[in-house]
Amino acid sequence: MVTKHDKRDRAALLRDRLAKAMTLAETNQSALARNAGVDRSTISQLLASGGVRLPNAQVIAECARALGVSTDWLLGLSERPEMAADLLAASL
């Protein structure tokens, strides 16, 4: 059975994981926005505490690519931050 998560909880998890990935990648909001091809205000809104904004799939994918993590991890669908291709390569 699939557990449905509240949008506020999903947004908080995304915010926490995005901030963590930015710290690990040693990047800031401006650099992430530039590398993801989005406006800096978009990143700022995603990181704003108390916000419930969830971005579209394109923004998630570009942020994940720029940070070197999986979209599933950013969204809380996986506990592993590695991208699927990296997991597959490591298992071979």
C-alpha cells in the first residue's frame, strides 16, 4: 500500500534535502539557480521556511542534476541520494 504524504510535509522534506545537497555540493542559491537554469527567486522560494510550494518536475530534475542527487531523494521517495545510474554502475 502506498502512503500519501501531506503537501506541507513533502515541501518541508524537499526544503531540508535541497539545503543539505547544496551544503554538500558547496553551492549557494545563485549558483544553483544558474546551473539549474531557473531564477534565483525560485530557489529562494523553495528554501523559504514554512513554504508549501512544490516545484514542477522540470525544476526538480534540473536541481537534482545540478546537485548530483536523485529526484526521488529530493522528493522523499528514496532514502538514497545517489542517482539511479550511479547505483546501477556501482552494482555492476
